[in-house]
Amino acid sequence: SLAFEGEFDFVDHGAISEESVDYPDFAEQVAGDVVWKPNSLGILICGTGIGMCIAANKIKGIRAAHVADVQSAKLSREHNDANILCIGSRITEEKTALEIVRTWLTTPYSKDPRHDRRIWKISKLESK
């Protein structure tokens, strides 16, 4: 969080110690913020990012993307309007993770009609 201090407003829900924690609890907190605060985004980090992504995507209205490279970060925002970014601290080097975060936070959704249609269809899946 210090890398972007002053550039973006953020709330840190992160673990405050090195003790093992249950990542679904953090995914739920961040996803809750994203759902209830319009136009907000969330970032979740765990060992691989996979568990966080699975947990966050269980929350209605969340489109979490597991990202390990800058291009995927860009496309997850442009095409999928992803509202939560999931990164694995054990699989993504810090320099790359910071590039991913900056790209993801500064890339807008394209609003292309084909992407709107697909996101609408994804939202419909939440009611099944």
C-alpha cells in the first residue's frame, strides 16, 4: 500500500501479522466494500491469488480477476470491468505486482457493447 500512498484512496483490510489467516474472511470484507461503494475497486493478495479469487467471485456483483501479468490486468479492466484484482504473492514478483496494480487501477472499462453484453450475461449467471 505504501507504493501508491497519496495516489489512490484506499482502505487496508489486510492481515496485520505473519500469522496464518483464513483468506475467505478478507475476500468477503473487500468484496462487501466493492459491492456497497459504487465505482470502487478491490485488491486481494494471498499466496497464489486463486483462493481469494474463488471466494470473492461468490459475492453477487463481484467480477474478480486472477492476474499474473500486466496485459491480463489491462484486459481484465477493459473487457471484463473486473472490480477486484487478485494477485499471488508467492508467484508474482513485487516489481511485476506493482506494475499490475498500477495498470489495473488506471485502466478504464471500454464500454464496448460486446463487453457490456457479456458482462450482463455473467451477471445473469449469479441468479442461477
